Amino acid sequence: MESQKLQSTQTQTNFNVNKKIGLFTGSFDPMTMGHLDIIARASKLFDKLYVGVFDNPSKNYSFSVNERSALIKENLQEFKNVEIITHSSDLTVNVAKKFKVTALVRSVRSISDFDYEANMIYFNHEMTGVETILLVAKPELGMISSSRVKELVAYGVDISKYVPKNVAHKLKEKYVK
């Protein structure tokens, strides 16, 4: 009986030490149903999943990093193991080290996405040894992109099937005059 008790304590300790921690980053400007699907699927693979809302100095954003974070947070209430983090001036792998991430999560919609991600995977692994998990977009979500959604809403197209409801509302406020 005593040895069983000790063994279960050791298992619990090992679980805490070997926690699987993922990091899914992006600009999420805006968050799409594709992003939400990847977060939902990735959350099942990790004990803790960070969603990193990052700023890229080469992009012009429709929403600030704080606005994007708030929009995402509204859609993640059901995911108890998911936490949003923001960052604007460092490499993803450096942020991953800071949060003790065991794997990066990336999604691919097409061959061109794969080519881009393969290059990033190589350098991320070379610099830190961190692994990357690629999740392929579901076929019905594979054509959705943040830039296309913004273009469509600017022309008055209903985007409700491409983005969460709160995001559609904010986009309409911003783009529909």
C-alpha cells in the first residue's frame, strides 16, 4: 500500500516536470474560424497552450495587439488550458524559451504555407532545439485568410461564416461606412 502511494506521487511529480506546453503564434488580424479551429485542436495536444498575439513590424494592422488579444480571449472561454500572451519585439523561439514551451504549433493551408513553415521550422530548431507541430487546416477552412476577410468586409460581403461573431462585428464597425 505504501509503495503504491509513493508511486502515484512520483507519477504526479513526473507529470508536472514533463508538462507539454505549446505555443501557437500569429498576428491574428483578425482571428478567423481557421485560427479558432487550430487552437481548439492544439489545446487537446498540450497540458498548456499559449496563443501568442505578436506584432510584426513589417505589417500594417487593423487592430492593436490589445484589441486583437481581447477579440481572441472572448472566443477562448471554454479552453481552460489556453492562455493569451502578447509580444512585439522578439523572436518566437526566444518567447518559447521564456515560457518553457516544448513545441511550437503552426498551421498550413497550402503548399506555399508549407514551404514557408518548413524554412521557419529549420531555423527555429537550429537556434533552440524546439520542435514544431504542423496542423493542416480543415478543407472547409483552408481558403480563409485574415487579409481576404478584411478585403471582403470592406466591400460589404457577409463574413460571418469566416470569423467569430465578435470579430465580424468589430470588422464591420471598422470597414463598413
